Amino acid sequence: METKFIQIQDVTVGELAEAISEKLMPKIKLYLDQVEESKDHDTYLTREEAAQYFSISLTTLWSWTNKGVLKSCRLGNKIYYLKADLKKAVQYR
């Protein structure tokens, strides 16, 4: 492994910090977006939570599900919606 040295002159600590943050912040934001997106693939919402997510009534949620606008999952006698699917539906419309 080759060792490299960087010599910094005529730069204040604040300027150095600003230069570093300009390079790192886009990468950090991208990483956080990916982490948030991966959470959505595991998050299931109840009917009430899904309706609240869209600020609609349960009747409208039922209608959208029957029309195929939204995909639902049934576990026993409960209905759930995958949060990632809800976000896709918003982007699609």
C-alpha cells in the first residue's frame, strides 16, 4: 500500500471543513435515501394508516384497491399495504 501525504497551506479550518462537507454531503444524502427506501420495503401499514398516508377515507382506499390502483396484502382477516407500493402509486399518478 502506498502512503500519500497531503499538505494544506493558506486554508482556515472553516474553509477546509466547508470543502470537505461539499464533497461528502451528496454522498451521505444518497446513502440515507437508500437506507430509507430499504425500510419502506419492510414496512406494512394497516388500512387506517394507509388511508391516513393519502389523507383519504377508508371507502376511497377500498375503491382504489378494488380498481387495482393499490396493491394490498392479506394476513388472516387483516389487510395491509406495503409502504413502498404506496410511494410507487403516488409517483405513478
